[in-house]
Amino acid sequence: VDCVYFEELEAEVTIVAVQGDIHLPEKHVVPLKYLFPTKQDDSVLNIDSTANCLDQYRVFYNHLWRPWDGEGDENNDWVLDHLESRLKLFYDMKNGVISAEATRHIRSLLEEVEK
């Protein structure tokens, strides 16, 4: 990762190696949710901490944040308004409190909205 664009939640990366006969541009800008640490950088980076942060971001982005959350009134406090109920829904679906059928239905509705 050469540069992180925090406001856009993206990073500029340099491709250092690929497997097979694949030709890619050397530089890419990618969403942070697609980044995974692949090697230890002894100079600055704590790989375990970085991997943990990226995993937490992916859980948040994939299971708690919704496309419509970025719209509307900027005066709302998203954490106070939504975090507890979204976490409860996430864990209820994950732990079987909500039936598998209902969980599949909820996920399919969310996938439709995100398209």
C-alpha cells in the first residue's frame, strides 16, 4: 500500500507479484475492504494489528453499514441511532436466534437493495 485515501476508504497499491500469466497495471486504487496483509513489513507495519483492523472494517462494512446510511441528514448520530440494533440483528442472525429461512430472506433483500 503506497497511500491510503481515508475519506474515500480506498488505498493506492503497487502490485509486486502475481501468479500465472496475468498482466496487470503496476498501480491500482482499491477499496479498503479488499485489502489483506500478505507479508510482514518490519519497518513500520504491525501485521497482526493491521489485519485485525481490516477484518473489523470488513465486518462493519459488510454486515452493519447499509448503502442508504450515507444519505440524508448529516446531523444524525449513526452510532446512537443504528449501531446497537444492527449489531443485535447481526448476532441474532449469526447465532440462530432468527431462523435460517428468515436470515436468508433478510440477506436477499439487502442484496437487492445493494445492486
